[in-house]
Amino acid sequence: MKSEEYAFLIVDDSDTDLNSCELAVHDINTSSNKKINLLRAKSSEEYHAILERERVDGAIIDIQLKEGDYKDGNDIIKNIVGKYRIPIAIVTGNPQEIGPEYGCIKQYIKPYRYSEVINELVESRKTPLFRVLRSEGIIEEMLLEIFWKTLCPNFKTLETLPKDRADRIILRNVMAYLEELLDRKDSSFHQEEIYLQPLFDDRTRTGWIVCKNTTKEKYIVLSPPCDLEVYSGETKTDCVVLCEIENTEKTCHKSCDKKRQKDNKEPNKSDVETIVKHLLNNGHEYCHYLPKNSLFEGGLINFRMVSSVSVGKLKEEYRVEVRVHDSFVKEIMRRFSSYFARQGQPNLDNKSEISRITKEYKK
């Protein structure tokens, strides 16, 4: 069996802890197919020197340091977070000293076993997040392909781009090529991809899902993107179009109640399943299904429940929960526009025409 090789950095000014970690590494290396190279640093200077010359797969950081420029392990963590994409384990005897912004990084409070810390770093290193985004991960492979196959052949053209816009133009090109490479391998989406946590909430975006602070009602922003463009610090439109998002279960129950009232009997299991499928497959032209995932509880956008609110009030009275991925926003906007673009026509008395065509068919 091929061995799994990893290089882990430990930053700790205690010789006792460093030696304990070294012993744990030795036990792992001799009892499994893992080969751990432990890189020891007792100060911030040694930490910087190691990262300049070595590839590191993960880091173990002690919060309390007495040597070097950084007297606090939180400073080293900030430095790592600002430059690298690696799993981090914090070891400490005093959890109160851990910065609150590092809640997503694994924390180990004394007493802990270094074998556990190291094995969990290995498992973190194998997760999709680090498999894709680490320095030598899948995204790096794709960027190399884009760089050499598409951007470099057009090097002379790229040199002529306006200097104040060149970076953004190249970034947009890279993003477009990344999407193309992804679609080439697999164009299907998992439900966890439908919503994104907004990086910023200072600029209103089509597809934002917002919650009203007072009523806790959920809405989706369906103003067209061109209306939400910002010019000279001001949004182009003064009002934002919102559509209410209704609870999926309640809406399905209402539809079942209507069925019961119409038929004057309780709908059976098959009836209920048909009603639910119809709603979730967007069978009604006036609503659109948003599935549930870990970021959002889901719901049904009701195109008939439309309101508008000023840009200022949206920021003051609502909070942004998630943003719907642009690939799904396009279809929502198309259905929303189609619903209000309906014109209809008067009912026609076509009984005679039906009778004529039926008779001709029988002949």
C-alpha cells in the first residue's frame, strides 16, 4: 500500500510539548501507512523560516508563546490565514485566549493527545475543501490548464488591456474558464450549491434572500441586476422588488386542504404525493420551489406576493441570509417575468369546431 506523506508544522515554545508531539509522530509512522514529517518551530522567526523553504500540509499552533516577535499564537494564525490554505489545530491550556474569529478551526484544550491532533489534521487534509483549494489542489491544476492553454497564447493581447481594468478582465476570464472546465466534467448541481453566504452585504444583489427583522418573513430580491448597478456610490434604482417566500410544508398543507374541500373527503396518500410533486416541480406558474439545505430552510417563492422597499429600508429593516447561485437566479427571473407577461385571451366557443374535427377523424 502506498504511504500517505504529510508535512505538519508545530509552533510551540515548550520543549516538553514538542518532544511529546515528536513521539506521537514516531508512533504513527511506525504503526500505519502514514509518513509524517514534523517541522518544529519555537518562535515566530523559526516559523517564518520554515514556511519560506517547506511545503506544509497543516499546522499545530500553541496560543501561549514567549519567544519571537509574536507573543500570541493568534498572531501566527492570522498570518497563516492571510497567506495559506491549510488545516490548523490550536492547542492551549486556556481557551479564553483563543480569538473568536477562529471558531471554525479545530481547538484542543489540555489535556489532549498529539496522536489525536495529528490524525485529525490528516483527515482534514483529505476533505474536499482542502483537496480542491490547497496550494497544490484541484483548483491549482485547473488554473494551470487555463494559464497555459488559454491566457498565455493571448499574451500580446492581454498586454494591451487598459491598466486600470486589466486585473478584473483577466479574473473574469479565469472565472468563465473555470465554469467551463467544471461543466465539461459534470454540469449537474448538488443542493448544497444552490445558496451562497454573501461575502459582502453593502451592495444589493439579485437573488439575495432576506429576512425582515420585525416579522421574520423571508423574501427574495428580484429586481433585475441592471437596476441594482451602483453609479457614483448610488444604486441606479430607488426601490427594490421583493417576492415573499412561503413555508413549503404550510403551502403543501393548504393545497391538500383545498383538495379536501373540493372533493368533500380526505385526500389519500397518492393525492398528497401528487400535490407535493406538483408544487416542488414548479407545476404552478405563480410559484417557484427553493430546496432546503444546510444554509437555508427552503420555501416557495410566491410571484403573486410582490412588494417593494427602498434601498435604505432594505439595509435597515432586513438582514441578508444567503444569496441564490446565479445559475438558478436566471430561471427564477425568467419564470417571474413570464408570470407577469401573461396576456390571456377571451374564452372561445369552439364546441362546433370540436364536433367537426371529431367527425372528420371518424370518417
